[in-house]
Amino acid sequence: MPESTSSGDATLVAAAEKLTQCDGYVVLAVDPQTGEVDAHGPYDGLTATIKADRLRHDFDRGGLEDVTVGVVRLHHSA
């Protein structure tokens, strides 16, 4: 983890640790106005959590507060 951490970083780490085992994680952004869904990944849990947080902030700065951002588990088919 980087030397300089904030309480926000600690919260992200705690959220990532709560995620269960899987093949990876995908960050989804869903725009309810257009119905568009955008997927980013796959990532490990911590990276997905950080990516989701950055996307949320980017959407908020762009005035797109209604876009939903979430992290979902990825399971490769056998």
C-alpha cells in the first residue's frame, strides 16, 4: 500500500477485503437515463474498489450523479 494513506483509502481497503472469493471483479457503470451499461476489468478486489471509487467521483464531477457504479464478482465458466 502507498506510504501516504487517507481514511478514504482505509475504507476502500476494508471494502475490498470483504469481497468473497472469485476469479476477479468487474466495475459496472449503469446510466438509467440511456440504459447504457459499461464494464471495466477484470481487476483484483482492491483495484476494482479503487476504480469504482474513481469512476464515482468522475461521474459526480461531470454532473452524472444518477449513474450507478458497482463492483461485481466475475466467475469464469468451467
